[in-house]
Amino acid sequence: MRKPRAGWLAGIACIGIALAAASCSKCSGEQAGTGGSGEPAPLGQDGTKQGGKDISLEVTGLTIGNAGAAAAPKTTSFVVGDPITARGRVRNAAELESHIQWSLQPVKPQTGDAVPSTHEGLDAVFQAVSRVGTAGSRTPNPPLEYELVALLPLEGGKTLQVRLPPTTFLRQDEEDIVRQEYIDFGTSFRPSRAQISIPGRTTFNTGNYSVIAEKDSGGLASLLDQMQERVNALLNDDVQEKPVGTRGLAPSTVVVSSGASILTVGVLGDTDPQGDDVCGGVQVGGRCAGPILAGRNGIAETRANNRQTQLKLGDLVSSAFRNPQRNRAAGSVVLNSFHTQGRALDIDPRLVSVPGKTSQQLMCIIEAAGDAIVGTSNSFTEHGAARFLPCDSPEADHVHVER
């Protein structure tokens, strides 16, 4: 009788341990991850004795993506469209390798039957199918997952069988669950794994997962920083018309003028009169919103922009990245929304109080800043996800800015 190979004996000693590439950590004194003869250990195997020979069916490989790809992923997570390639062999009976029967069996109802559902031969290539709906949701999608089964019929009605469980192998990780949503919805933007990341600021993630997708890496941070700089410039843009300490002025002389006119709300002062100076225009909440005049003593005593308002727009972001399911649940009817591409911010100034400014005025200031940064067609005021309003409308709940 021919002596069994050491690798086969090592595999038999490990039956019952969870199937994984390194499952036989120290079986029969062998090195972890080898089959006992210097070659990689199989992912799973089943053996028997027939015709005086020890025959074993082995699953030797399972890869995702195109073979030979320069940056093949080191994971067996997948999305619909990725080739799922299984490889096998039959020890001591290579003539039987063409009879290996492969199937990729779906786990749970969100996963569809693979294409093809079965395959016969040494290797098999499958593609996944998703049954996840697109009605919109505020909770994470379940992962697609499959169980890989390899069968080898033998004489006498015996069958060797290897099963690779989904929790170890073919189960989507969070990055691919997110990517799968874009495929399910049929969006024009289909993020790669390189475009999925944990956001640097938690305010950017208003989706269902711990990760976000950005078409341009760092785009949300760049947009927020530029918006904040512009908004604060508009909040501190009063002009010093007369240097502080100037004397001999007529009482009606403008010492500080309001900044540029803002959309529908006009000029908005950011300075309180000091000394004998007086407010020469309207007041908002008891604070001057117009020019500052020299007053009876004829001396310029007011320094422009003495309120020193500095908004932190990051605290006012009500929505940024939204995955497709969350975007639809939010009421958006735009399939290719910039929110799903990590290219849009919703900013709600009602979340903050600024002396001398109403919420409507702040809404208009933020929209004006957006106009300057991204253009008028990409900066607008809304109620909800699809109702456009004038920036000073009392029904407005945020300014949307996209790039």
C-alpha cells in the first residue's frame, strides 16, 4: 500500500476546526499555512480511500476580481459584477478534477442565486446577485453572502464535499455593502474601495455606516473650510470710513458703513456704536444693522466689526454624505445627488444665535457665501430635500452647497 502524503494526513487531523487558510495551526507538527510539503494548505478538504488510494477533494483558492489584476484586493468581500473564482484539485486522482461540481449558495433572502448557479470543472467563476431593495432606509443594508460548495461524486455512490461558510469567506464587509448600494440604485458614481473612508470629521457622515464615499478625496473638508472663511468674512465686512479719534465731524457723518448688500436682505451691519456715536439705520434684536454716525460730539469713536463674530460651520452641518438608501429615505428624488458623492453640505443657521442677525439673514449670508464659492446654480436654500425657497423665507431649514 502506498504511503499517504504528509499533507493529506495533516488535513485529516484538522477536520472539525473552522475552515480557513491557516486553520491547521500546528497539525502533526506542520507549519501553519502549509500542506506539509511546502505548498499552501487548502481552504477546505474532504477525503476517502478508494481503490487502494487516499483520494482528497481540496478547495485551493478563492479570489475576487480579475485574475492578474495589479491591485487585486486581499479580501473575499465582493460586489455584484466582481468575478468570484474558486479553484480546486483532487489528490491522487487528477483524472477526476473535471468532475468537480461547484455551487455558490445564497445565504438569507437579500442574496440572489449566483450566475451561473452551478459549474463543473477544475475551476469555477461566479458573479453575485443582489435582492436588496431601493425603497430607502435609515439603517444599514444586510451583507450579501454565499456558501461555496464543492462536490466530487465517486464510484459506489460516495461523494466528497467541501463547504466554505460565508462568515469566514464570501460575506460583504462594510465598504462593499456601501458600494453595493450604488450598484443596486444604478447611480452614475460607483465608488471604488479607495474612495470609501472613515471621515476626518464626524459631521460629514450623515449616512447609515461608519464610512463615507467621496468622489474627490477630502472634498467635503475643503468645501467646508472655504465656506467658513467666506461666511465669516461676510459677517465682519463693515468698513471703517473715518479713523477712530477723528474730530470735527458733522453729527451725521458715517464713521462705519455696513458691508456689501446680501441677496434679498440688503446691507447688514456688524458693528455696535461706541462712545457718542449712534446707529443710523435699522436695528435687529437691539443691535445696529446699519451705518454708525459720529453723533453730537463730532468724534469718530467706533471701531468697525467690534462684534467679532466667528461661526464654526462644522457645528451647523445638518447633512453631508448620505448613502443612496439614506438619501432616498431623506426624501431626495435626485438619483445622482451630490450628497451620495460626498460633494454637498446642508448648513442650518437656525442652530446658532448671532447678535444682530435673524435666522433668515444668516441663511442669506450663507447662500451668498456659497454663490461666491461654487456659483449661484450650486448654492440654494431649501426646505427638506426637494423644496426650493428664497433665502429669507421663514420656512427655509438649510442652505445646500454642492461642488
